[in-house]
Amino acid sequence: MKRLSLLVLFLSPLLFGCMQEPQITESEAIAIIEELNTNSFGTAEVISIEYSWGRYELEWENEGNCEWGIDHVDGDDGSVKMKQASIC
């Protein structure tokens, strides 16, 4: 029983740390991705957004140049990592 208590004590910060509210709001994440993927050919538009494990996953498209992609936005600092992109 003592081992279980110690395990719970050590894992609690990890589990509850992942459930904190993000510093970046959903609308800020959308604005970041739309600005990043808008170009002279057309305007990017976010199709879907999900938040989990401290980051937003946004699917977007730019019909002007037939571009589509999925980007991750960090919920704390707003940094962006591209997961997938394609131009048809």
C-alpha cells in the first residue's frame, strides 16, 4: 500500500500538469495558423481544431493555391510545428 501511495504521489504532478489550461486561446491559435498559411495566392482557413496534451492540432486549407495541411500550435508559447502539408 505504501508503494502505491508513493507512485500516486510521484505521478500526480505529471497527470495534473497535462490538464492545465493553455496560455494560448483557441482563437489565438486559429489566428496564428491563418496568418502563417495565407499568401498572395489566397487566404488560409482553419477547418478543424482540437486541443490535447498541451497543444492544438489545426487542420487548414488555402483554396487559392489548393494547399492543405495540419499544424500543431503549442498551448503555452504559441510555437508552430508542421505535421503535414500538401499542394494539389
